[in-house]
Amino acid sequence: MFDLKGKVALVTGGSRGIGKAIALTLGQLGANIVINYSRNMDAAQKVAREIEKTGVKAAVFQGDVADPDQAKELVNRAVEKFGTVHILVNNAGITRDTLIMRMKDSDWQEVIDTNLSGVFNCTRAVTRIMMKQKWGRIINMSSVVGITGNAGQVNYCASKAGVIGLTKAAARELGSRGITVNAVAPGFIETDMTDVLPAEIRESMLGSIPVGRAGKPEDVAAAVAFLCSDAAAYITGQTINVDGGMVM
Ligand code: NAP
């Protein structure tokens, strides 16, 4: 599909779901992969072993992207291991869904800290490295609900809308240095995150998808792979929906 041989890709939240599919896909395209995770070490190591079977190298580093120091340390460790970072996929994300009137301060803060500040923390940590090498790809995971809004998710929708604004501002700042910054907005993708949704919500979501099925993590990974490639050098500041037509 695309050639990423010799590139180094850091995927936050690469241990499960969409991040795992992205890590595997970029590895299949020839990149060495740094898999970041927060809690699930076994899952992350399993992904690394799977990637290494394809002949590239993989490293696993724990780190909470919401913590600026840990994000910095994560990037430093990636550089120590592989010499640089060419591709950053800011994929790590969480939900704490509930109605506004019941939402705790911690529900709000944890989601903003992980989904939005986490993107800022990791992006800031790679910027100097990418500017120096005059090449970089930053792909930020947003969501279609960051565009449409969704009841019961003010924290999550605010974080994902924020990611789109951050993406556009960073794209303007970094474009002249050979660095593109884009967002991907998945719709309803089958992962642990959506596994917890009640059956009636799943049914109603499925009914709103023109292609007639839920998305797979690999559907999102394919769009990310394209945005990482040289073929996408003239695309920056954009949000690409991967949602089977759910939002248009
Ligand atoms: P998931 O299956 O719940 O996986 C989340 C990943 O993020 C895990 O690898 C987890 O690592 C990691 N993570 C969570 N908090 C972290 C932190 N503070 N620091 C570092 N890593 C952290 O989620 P997913 O469905 O694959 O979602 C991936 C991304 O796509 C998220 O940004 C999500 O908001 C977005 N998205 C998903 C959907 C969907 O339908 N699934 C739709 C739109 C957007 P541990 O397991 O080690 O904690």
C-alpha cells in the first residue's frame, strides 16, 4: 500500500483497539514501532511480538500521556531506542460518559487531560525533533461526536472538538517545516470502548450508518497509514471521517 521503511512511529494507546490496528499496520508498511500504553502491559507486549514477526522492530513504553513529564519521557525513550520519531499517532483516549448534571469534576478533568492535553503533551514533545529533521507526520484521533456533539458526552465531545482545533493550529505552525498534522474522526468502531454501550444505543447507531455496519479498527488504521505516507504530503490541517458515512 505505502512504504514506511526506515520510519519510526510512536503510537499512544497502541496496546488495544484502534491503536493496536494502527501499530500493526504501520509495522506491516515497514516502520519501527513504539507502542505506548497506560495500564495493560501484557496487551502491549503481545502487539510488539506480533509486529516483530513482520521483520521490523517494536518497543513498548508505559506512560500516561495526560502527564506532561511522562509524555516527554516517552518521546525521549523512543529517541534513545530508535534515534528519532518520524510519525506520532496521538490515539490514546478514554470515556467517562454521563449526563451533565451527574458529571463529576473528575469525569470532566480526566477526559480532557487524556484526550486533549495528552495530544498537546506528546505533540509538543516531538515538535523540535521533527522540525530538525524537516519531516514529520502527526495524526490525532478525534471522533465524529467532536463534530456533531452527543448527549451524555460533554467531556468527550469537548476533548475531541478541541483536538480538531489543535490540529489546525499545529498544521499552520509546522507546515513549512515538512510536518503535516491531521485528525481522523472515527464513527462507531468495534473496540473495548464501544463494547460497553447498551444494546439499544448500538442498534440506533448502526441504523445511522449508510454502509450498514460498524467500523473495524483496521478501517481507521488504513486512513492513518495514508496520512503517514508521502502520498499525503499535501494534506494538512484536515479531519478525515472514517465512519461509513455516519456524518456528512
Ligand atoms: P480502547 O480500546 O479503549 O483503547 C484505548 C487505548 O488507549 C488503550 O491502549 C489504553 O491503554 C490507552 N490509554 C488510555 N488512557 C491512556 C493514557 N492516559 N496514556 C496512555 N495510554 C492510554 O479505545 P479505542 O476504541 O481503540 O479508541 C482509540 C481512540 O479512538 C481514542 O482516542 C478514542 O477516543 C477514539 N475513538 C474511538 C471510537 C470507537 O468507536 N471505538 C470512535 C471515535 C474515536 P491501556 O489499556 O494500557 O490503559
